[in-house]
Amino acid sequence: MSLSRRGAVLAAALSLVAAAEVSAGEALDRIKEAGVLTMSTDPEYPPQSSLDPMTNEFQGFDIDVGREIAKRLGVDIRFVTPGWDVITAGRWAGRWDISVGSMTPTKERAQVLDFPAVYYFTPASLVVHEDNETITTPADAGGKRIGVGVATTYESYLKKDLTIDVADAPPFTYQIDDAEIRTYDTDLLALDDLRLGDGTRLDAAFTALPTILDAIERGYPFKIVGEPLFKEPLSVAIDKGDPELGAEITRIVDEMKADGTLAKLSAQYYGTDLTQ
């Protein structure tokens, strides 16, 4: 390729990058002009997010946090349900504006997403069927079939490549060796397989403690193994390169913490304040 041709190609590429950055920076204006904040969510992740079969309305802690953010932005809210692996891959191209989806800021995710506000913290726990007698500590699950949501921090933990990209994140150690990882589109599907029986499809599952407790309350025959393996800060996420939108989200979440809104919602769904 000639130097002039190479220069033209480089200039065109830089122009496209610049245009993309400008477009990304205009997300807040786009949301306000449309009067709608589009939020990605999971229809099968109670008590954080789920679709009520009777009303066909979304409900849950994440849902109500998203609704409150939209309210304070002065816009309506709309929910979409892409796969978790699609959400965490970034480069949303305007298909949705925000994820209030209990996402942990990790080093890998921070390459394509921005995390303007941590809004609560949750323990990550291992669970087995109530008939299981062999897995009494997390270390006992080494080499066993463990179900997790795909592209989650739980999968990264089992692969021993989890890096939480938040200042002062609680330290943790890897306690499970050589797990046979079984991935699912959502964590609840892993729990559904585990409840079929001890060792039928899975030996254990690994997810957020509130999700496990919600399943147990709904009759899933489970018991929790030991103490939580790590505690994850969970953040609102937006596509990379939206500083104006990020600043507004930071302001709103800080306001929700200060006036007690987040603590009230946490108590409603979890029975305790997980926002501190």
C-alpha cells in the first residue's frame, strides 16, 4: 500500500473513531430528547429482576433502582432482555442505554464499559442440593460439576481469573480447584438443574446469595455451603465513552444513597441494607 493510500486509510479510521466518541457522548441528550431510558435486564434473576407472569411487568430490586434513576432523569423507562454475555461485551450501539443488572466491575469489563456508581454489595455463595452429603466446604466442590451463569463473576472465580476493578474491593481467595464448569444463560437455570436432584445434572451451583435465598424461599431443596466465597460490589454500567451520562448516574445514585431510597429498596427485597 502506498504512503498516501495508507495515510488516507488512517485518516478515515481516525475520523470514524472520533465520530463514534461524539455519538457516545451524546447519549444523555438522546435519552432526554426521546423521553425514555432503555435499560437491559434479566427476566429470570429474582429478586433482582424477573417478569411477573400474571401482570407481564418486570419487578425486583434492580428494576426499582432503574425506575428511580429514570424518574430522577425526568424520563420514562423501557426494558430489554439481551443475553448477559451480550450486555457485558459492551459496544451496545444505542440498543440500550444502561444496565442496572447487579454487575461487578471487573478489569476485563472495564475495557468496554464504564461503571459510574456502585449501588450495593452482595455475597457470592456455593449451594448444593439438600440431599448432598459430600460437599460440606467449598474446597469439597473441587472437580465437581458446578453451574453458573455465563460470563459472570462466578464463572471467572471458578476459572481463577476474577479481578474486581473497584477501589477497596474486599479481598478473597480461590477455594475451589479444577471445577467442571457448566454455564447457563442465567443463574436461575443453573438452580433449576440443581433442584432436579443431587448429582442428576449438577453437583453444585454458584451465584449471588440473595438469589439462592429467594430460590429456597420458593421451595428449592437447597443448602448453602460454608461462608460466601467473595463479596462483590455491584454497579450501574453504561457503554464506554459517555461521560455526561456517567456523571448524571453518579449524581443520582449518590442522591439515592443520601436520602435513604437505596437502603429502603434493599430492605424491601433483601430484608437488610446491602447498600453500605
